[in-house]
Amino acid sequence: MVSSKRKVRISLSWQIMIGLVLGIGLGVVFYKHTTAITAMNNIGTMFIDLIEMIMIPIVISCLTVGIASMGNVKKLGRVGIKTLVYFEVITTIAIILGLLIANIFHPGTFVDLKSLQAGDISAYVKSAKSYNSGGGIWGTVMDMVPTNIFSSLSTGDIMPIILFCILFGFGTASLGEKGQIIIDFLNAVSQVMFKITNWIMHLAPIGVCALIGATIAKMGISALLPLGYFIGLCYLGFFIFVVIILGATARIYKINLFYLLKYIKNELLLGFSTGSSEAVMPQLMERLTNYGADRSIVSLVIPTGYSFNLDGAALYESLAALFLAQAYNINLSITQQITLVLVLMLTSKGTAGVAGACFVVLLATMSTIGIPASGLAFIAGIDRIVDMARCVVNITGNSLATIVIAKSEGEFAPDDEKALVGGTVVTGR
């Protein structure tokens, strides 16, 4: 008699959701339990490190091959300028939206700073000093040129790596048939790295469970209550930005945003659970290529977006700055708020690889408009909770940007008609 047993397979999305719920439960059970917090934090950190381990090899192999296949400097320049302009416009809208929400709902007026417990921001202060010592916008531009590419590789400094890969890609293309050996090698490297990524993703539920458990166990559910209104407004702002701002952008380019969100749901859920956009980059690049965007566009836009298109971070930074100003009873004039927008337009760029980038930007920005930097200590405790949603917005923004740029270049050919709104699907890419 033949057995007709069927294996029940749980999708990765549900596995991550289960890990998320279990993590919350473990966090409640082991509240303030130092040994358990250390163990969970270490397990979660190892999972993030595993993904970051393969991120740089994927960027190098995919970007170099993409640039080599792009073929000419004129196209690269056009795509590059188009990408940076798009990033600047969208992040500026995010900054303004954060200010509008803070001005309408006044979250800082409902908080008594004396009742809040200050967190430790010494690590952020150290990073901010290092960031500020770079020389502002000129420092950021100069840091893009690596003096030692191996040093940039070891530190994970993404912008010098991108510049090197662009030059290396053009150099490879200029060799003709001889360069094909390098392209074939790097193609094989990228395929190996994506295979390793798929293996690591099987550990995602464990990593998510550990990271969420450590966060809840360290701060407790009760720590969220005093700042619950502010957290709620942050999530509202993120929702409005994705649905209305990114939704309108997608509509203009006849892209089905909700179908895209459904397609990358695993990456969004992983980003939300871990609070790390970097943890999603390798898988996201592969998914967007499979979605129909040309590999050369994906390889250029996604890594660059991690430095120049952090929409969620931009929105949060403006909202948090005005929240603290209100909490300190500092009335910012229209001129000062415009100054805040201009400053954030500059300071929010080029922070990839900077520890606690959001806090570093806020520390570098708040002193310019007279807000005490020490106020950040009062919202340090809830940063991880906000960061979860912030990562989802960053991932969504960069994914849509990739499709927009690819479509504007005629390099987007999805196999499913649901990816477009009233457009024509080109198959057989």
C-alpha cells in the first residue's frame, strides 16, 4: 500500500512571523535577565553578520558585471544623474512630510522629559564626532575616492567600493574578449553568493526571534508607553509616505506598487524584524532582478540608495527634531524649519556604514537650530522599535526607485502584467 503522506511546508514569511511572535514572548519572559539578553543578542548579531559577510562580494560582482554590460560612459552618466535627482526629490519630500506631521499633531507637547528615562548615546556621540570631522559635504565627496580599496572593503565603506567597481567595470569592458574571462568569473561569484544567501535565509526565523527577544527583554513593554504617541505618529508618517507619496510616484510611472510590495514581502518582513536594511540587500538585489529590472540598473541603484535614499530615516529625522524642540518648549520659526530641511538634505546623505546613522545625523543637525543634543537620550530607548518600520520604508523606497529608473531607461521587462498599471509587459528577458 502506497503512503500518500504530504509534507506541510511553511513559507519563509510565516516562519519569520512565528519567530517574531516567539521573540516577543521570550522578551517578556526574560525581562531584564542579563544572561538571556546576552545570549539572544549574540545569536541575532551572528545572523546579521552572516548576511553582511556576503553583501560586499555581491555588490562587487553584480555592479562590476552590470557596468561592464552597460557598455558606455554616456549611459552610466545619464542613469547616475537621473538616480541622484530622483533620490534628492523623494528624500526632501520625506523630510517635509515629517515636519508637517510634527506641526499638525505636536507630539512633543504631550511629553514631560522629566518623567522619561535617558538612554546611553555615548556611542552615537563618538560616531557623530567622527562623521563631522570628515569635513561636511566636501568630506563626503572626498571619501568617495578610495586611497586603498582593500581598506574600504574591510570596513564595508560602500561609496568608495561603488566608484572602484564602476571604474573596474569600464576597464573590463574595454578589454573586449579578454575581459569576458573576468565577467564570467564575477558572474560565477555572484551566483555562489546568492546561493549562500538562500542558505542563510533559512536561519532568518531564529535570528529574528533572538533580535526581537533581546530588544523586548532589555527595555520591556512598559518603556514604550510614555512615548507611545510619538511612536504612533512615526508609524503613521511611514504609512502615509509609502501609500500616498510612493503610491503616487508609482502611479505616475504606471507601476503597481502593491504588487511590488507583495513580491518583496519576505525582504520587508525580514527588514522589519531585524531593523537592518543591510541584512536585506543581497536578497533584494536578486529579487528585483528576477522581478524584471535590468541587472546593471539594480546593481547601481540599490547600493547607491543605501547612502542617498533613506526615505524612512529622512522622515524620522525631521519628525524627531521637531518633537524634541516641542518637548523643550522651543518654538521654531518657518525660517528655522526651512533651515532644518536644507541641513537634513545634506547631512542625511552618505551615512552608509556609520554606526547609528539616524542618531548621528540628528546629532549633527540639532545644534544648528538650537535644540539640545542631550534630548536624543530620551528617545534612544525606543529607537529600535521605530527603526523596524524605518527599515521597511527604506527598503520600499529603494525598490521602487530601482523599478522607476529601470522603466525610464526601457530596462524593465516584467513577466507578469500585474507589475504594471495599464502598461505593456515585455517577456523573454
